[in-house]
Amino acid sequence: MDTKEQLIQGLSDAGCTMEAAEQIGSLYETGSYREMLHQMKVQRCTLIEQMHESQRKVDRMDFLIRNQEKQMK
């Protein structure tokens, strides 16, 4: 597996869409390193937003569980 393929696989493993991973791989291949890093940071922000949304869902579930536990006492 060459470096571009490893990069694409790593990005995919990290949760990037295949389209985004391939775009970043192409930027790497053409030597557009600044744009590549920019796009990687954009993907990172997207992943952080997804993480925050998941945390909000967990917080909501915790709230619902606590309310049900209070009602059972």
C-alpha cells in the first residue's frame, strides 16, 4: 500500500467519507499540502461536531433515565 492509499485508509478509518478521503488523497498526490491540511482540519471539525451531537443525545438520555428513576421511587 502506497502513502496515498495509507492516507485515504487512515482518513476513512477516522470517519471521513470516502469522497472526502479521496479528495484529500488527490491533494496529497498533487503536492497541494496546505490545502490538504486545510481539508483535513475541516474534516476534523466535522467529526467534532458529530461528537458533540452524540454527547447531546447521551445527555438527553441520561436526563430521561433520571426522570424515570425519580418517578419509580
